[in-house]
Amino acid sequence: MMTIELIDFLFQLCGCGILGVGIWLRLSYAGYAQLLPRYSMISADSLCIAVGVIVFIVAFFGCCGSWFQSRCMLITVSWLVSGTARCEAGANTLQSKVIVQKSLFFKSSY
């Protein structure tokens, strides 16, 4: 039990670190977002903030669930982790389809 709490605490620290980097990027390089306002939602700072918040929340539920031995929190963590894995798999599938379409487009244009 203590090992799980330590690992979850380290994930919380990593989530806070990623969130801090995202906020730093947002504040330091705010002018670059105006260059491509159409793609400002997928910029590095937005992605770091989103990933940092998600990692922190999942690790927080995991740490509290293992500390208090709460079945509800542990079920919530398992749902969040499985949902995150499904989103990653979907993004990977989408990325591979986009790469195939780009390669077909470039082959047909030459």
C-alpha cells in the first residue's frame, strides 16, 4: 500500500511539474499564439496544461483511494486510466490515418 501511495505522489509531482511548464510557456510565449490563432488550442502550452491537469487529477484520486482504501476512488481511478488509454488509442489511430492520407496526397501530386 505504501508503494502505491509513493508512486501516486510522484505522479502528482510530475503532473504539477507539467502544469507549471505549461503555465510558464503560456505566460512567456503569449505572443506566439497570435501568429496562428486558428491552432492556438493545440499549442504546446495548452497541451502541457491539459496533460498536467489530467495527470494530477488521476494521481490524486489514486493516492487518496489507496490512502483511505476507498473502493469508490479506486474505481474512479481505473475508469479514468482506461478512458485515457482509449483516448490515446483513438488519437494514435487518427494520426496513422492522417499520415496515410498525406502520403497518398503527396504521391498523387508528383
